[in-house]
Amino acid sequence: MTDRIPTREGVIAAAESVAGILPPTPLLPVTIGAVQAWVKAEVLQPIGSFKIRGAWWRLSNLTANERSGGVVAVSSGNHAQGVAWSARRLGVKAAIVMPHDAPAVKLANTRALGAEVVLYQRPGEDRDAVAARLIAGRGGTLVHAFGDPWVIEGQGSAAIEIASQLGRAPSRIVACCGGGGLTAGLALGAPGSAVYPVEPVGWDMVGQAMAKGELVHAAADAPRTICDALQPNVTKPLNLALLMGRAEPGVTVTDDEVRAAQRFAFASLRLVVEPGGAAALAAALAGKVPVDADTVIMLTGGNADPAAYAATIAGTP
């Protein structure tokens, strides 16, 4: 992993690069209680997730030698699709290490974009170790899902877009949080805004790490969660360093709260949101984060498993 430190200047440059290939995703009004706030509909990205931002910025910054050697990424599905999409556009080979139990739609979409998928067992295998073995055996540049400085800057491009659309800096941004790449990027991109990381109960490795001031690993008996995109075993030192003293204390949400948020997004916003992409909205609806007229809630992913999603919307998960 590079020792480069992401910066706000890098976030601004990433936003310019992203704007050159993608239209801004909508900033939509949403009423929560008696307050009209906003949601950032990253579910409408070409790959159905904000992850396209960081993947594009990282791959755009590969050297000529790095491009010729290809990239290796680790992902439960959305980062995989972002890397695959960007790699295809830039003519770079991509191999993605994905969990065997990733949603079928994410596996299929990643393969359809032309990337090689390498499966690992979750729990049981360390995906970073699997990726390291691949790189040792065949070469390639690691594009980490949340611990890469260019990926962090790319994710932060959403904050630049939000401020432009809102016409001012948001009071706060509520973000779905896995390893902390998006949260760290938003903190850099919106220095005057409060940033709230939202994680599944039992998988709040970023929130716990910020509270303790050191990395915290997921417990061996961590509970199951429907938020497959928000299950890293531990954040990275870089992410923790960027968030310490900057992000608000972590918030956790239950599966039931996430399902309620998915139903709300379907009924009120006409948007399909996957469980991990609905965590921030779940926290807002449950009253776990403050909401005002300048609050922006990130809807980060829409790659929902069709059967599971249909059951959730029908109220029979």
C-alpha cells in the first residue's frame, strides 16, 4: 500500500475527473418527520453505487507500467463493479477477490463487465491475504476498497458535487460506512460539515475504532447482517487517522431498521436501495442522527438481490 496521504486538493481533482465522465447523481428532497432534508442518489450511478468514483480516480492515476500489469481488488460487490467498469473503459486487466456468498447479482455484474472473479470463503479466509497471494504470483496493483488514498479521494468527490447542487456546504452528511473510505473522503471533501458514519450492529469497526483510538477487529461471533456491503473485519490505519477527531461518533442500525429504510425509499423516493446502501437512511428515520434542512443522507448502493428485495418490500423478509 502506498504511503501517499489523501488531501482535499486530491478530492477536488477527483471531482473534476469524475465530472468529465459521469453526470452528477440527483440530490432529492426527502421528508423525515417534519423536516425536509436531502438524499444523494448514488444508487443511480452506472454500476448502481458510489464506488465508481474511487475506482475511476484510482485507475486514472495508474502509471503506464501499472496499467500494463493490471489491477487486483477486494470487494463484496460494489467496489468490484466500479473497478471492473473503470478497467474496461481504460483498457486495464482486472481481477477481483470476492466472497463466495456475495449477492449473485453483484458477481454476475462484475463478470459481465469483463473482470476476473476470484472467490474466497467468508468467514474463514482473509480477503487481503488472498489478494496478496494473487499479486505475488502474477503481479498487478492492489486497488483496495477503502484503504487506498486515491479511492478515498474519489469517494470524497461526492461532497464536492453535493455542495455545488445544494449551493452551500451541508450541515451534515450521513453516510453508510463499511471500511471508512467514503466517510474519510467526505470528511476531506466537506471540512465544514459534520460527517456521521453508520454501520450495522456488531460490524461497527470504524465507530469502535474511533471511540478507542485504535483498530478494532470484528468479533468471531459477530452477528449476521443483511448489509453484505458493510462487513469489513477491520478498518485501515489511514482511514482511522483521517477520521479521528473529525467524524462524529459512529451510529449503528439493525436489520429491521435497514429494511424499513428500504421500504421507505421504495415508497417515498421510488428508488431501489440495497441493504448496505440504506443504512444511513435507516439511522435518520430511526432518529439516531440529527436531521435539518441542510442534512444530506447518502443512498450508496442499489444492487439489491431481487428475491431478498421483493421479500423486504412485501414485508416478509
